[in-house]
Amino acid sequence: MPSTLGTATTAERGPAPRGALPLLLLASTLSVLAGAVISPVLPMIRADLRLSGTAVGLVLTTHGLVIAVASPLVGRAVDRWGFRGPLAAGLLVYALAGAAGLVVESYRLLIASRVVFGVGAALLFAATTTAMLTLYTGPHRDRAMGWRSSATAAGGIVWPLAGGALGALSWHAPFGVYLIALPFALGALALLPSAAPVPGERERGGLPALLRARPVLLLYYGLQLTMASLLYCIVVFLPLRLADLGVRSPLLLSVFTAVTSAAATAVGFGYARLRATASYTALLRSSVALWAAGFLLLGVAAHPVPLGAGAALFGLGQGVAFPALTVLIGDAAPERLRGRATALTGTTMFLGQFATPLLFGPLADRIGVARGYLIVAGILAALATGLACSRPGPR
């Protein structure tokens, strides 16, 4: 990685430590690791603990619901104490609560550990985002955010493979991967600067006042919720669409779902160059147009290859929208509220993931996955048209 990122500056705090960016990029992949590393062993957990499909699903989704609920409080903690301490604490909780699955044999204790784990994951998500927005500015921030998008997407490919490999030993083994957060916690304390809260109007107004003053934030959060929901429309329902076309091999199904992450990874590395030539408004318009085109292909394709292309188109749009929305939200909030503003992205994204099966599932059951995708494509086309007709936003 170019050393220029290691020496990016902020007006208040001077040079960012050289090791900060690799640490934050690696820590960012842990948000994907949270569920991805244990997903391959869910059938083994179900059989060993004699669980229903709904009960075993909660092993995977409980932490996401906790993140959605806890994020506003976590954001307040980051605003009050800075990002360094909450990040280290979150990584410690993440490691220990996550690794509890190595020894837990009771379903109730396993779910309890996932609740505590969710609090650690919420701290991790909010603090890493706030740290990157605080430590890097201008083109350095664009490059860092693009790389973060790539790192996060790459984690969606690597961590399930790690979980599957360790699952050959037992269903407990993949839970040991969470312990990788322990050295990251020590790294956060050693490498990141101590960021004191911004003096002055710390409590006056708060996030509700910010949303009233900057209603455009509601659009940004809405786009994040939409992006998370669309991703899970692919992760959960694309295998069913492929099954309709005769593709049922678990290995092939994993390849198709990994295509989205691979496309997002690729575009993330070039995000800084895109940002240098296009405004945020143009990037968001392009992202939504790519989402619409992707879901149109997913709906009309009669062969597996075009379905893969549709997933890739969505991944390209995701790789552009994720860093752009993160920066726009961070820039819209004063530093005293940045932790809360960025933590709210955790609420929107994980609520989107949680709600997708509840909203899209009944539609797919009634009219089929393909027609459901076409309806989503139509809604996205209307959204893209609305954005195209809107006034230009921040450059």
C-alpha cells in the first residue's frame, strides 16, 4: 500500500500512524467474518443440537439484530470517548464472545454468547468507520474507503472458505477464528491515536437535530438499507433461482454468490480514480442504475451465466456505493456527532438484511423468485430515474 495513506493528515491531529490503515482494513473484514465463518456449519449445529430451521437461523442472525438495536448507544460511546478505546473494547468482546462457541454445548448459551458478540461487533463497526473518517481526508480518504470496500468484500469470499475448512473438524472449530480479533485489539491500543471528544456543544441537539438540519442523511441511510436488502435478495434467493435452472451443487452455488463480492472487491481498488473524475451524485446514480440492470438480468435470464453477470453488476454498484455513502454520512455530521451518525449505518444495514427474507420471501413464494427480481428491478429503475432528475449534490 502506498505510504501516502500512512501519512495522511487531519487538521486537528496531524499525521495518521503508518500502521493504522492496515489495522483498520483488517478489522473491517471482521464485520463480514461475524456470520460468514459459521454459515457452512449451520447444518451440523442443527443436527447436533436438534434444532428447527428457525432456531438454527437465529445462530446466524442474532448478532445482526443486536447490532441494529445497539448501534445508536454504541455511537454515543464513540462520540464520548473517541474511537480508540471503544474499538479495542469491541475487538476484545468480539473475540471472547465469538470464541465461546468453541466450548458451548447448549443452544441457550450459544444464543446468549451471540447477543454479547453482537455488542462487540457493533462497537467494531462504528469505531472503525469513525476512525477512518477522522484520520484520513480528501483523496487519501477516497482511496482508504475504496480499499475498505474491497477488503470487506474480499472477506465475504475468504471467511466462508475458512469456516468450511475448519468445519471438517467439528462445528465448534470455526468459532475459534473469532480469536483473530485479540491481536487487533492490542494493535488498536498501540497504533491508533487517542482521540479526545470535541469540546463544546457535545449534547445539544444530538442526532435528531442533525437529521432535521440535514434531511439528505435520510436519503443516504435509505440507500444503505436498500443496498443491504438487495444483497440479501441475492444471497438468500439466488440459489433458489439457480435451482429452477438445474444448478443445485453447493460448490457451484457458492461460486455464484461469491461473484457479487468479487465484483465489489475489484471496483473498490479503483474507487479513488472514479472519485477523482466523478461527483458523489454521479457515483450514486451509476450505482443504482447498475443495481437495476443487475436485477433485470437476474429476473429475465434463462441460463446460469447471465445470472452470474447480473450478480456481478449488482456487486459493481455495491463497490461504488458503499464507500461513497460512508463518506457522505461522515461529512454531513459534525465531529462531535460522527460516531452516532456512522453507527446508525449499522442499524440501517443490518435491519435491511434482517427484513429481506420477511419482505421478499412472501413475494417470491407467491409469484416466483424471477418475477420478484423483475419487480425489484422496476422499483430500482424508478429510483435511478428520480436520482437522475435530482439536483447535483456534493462534488
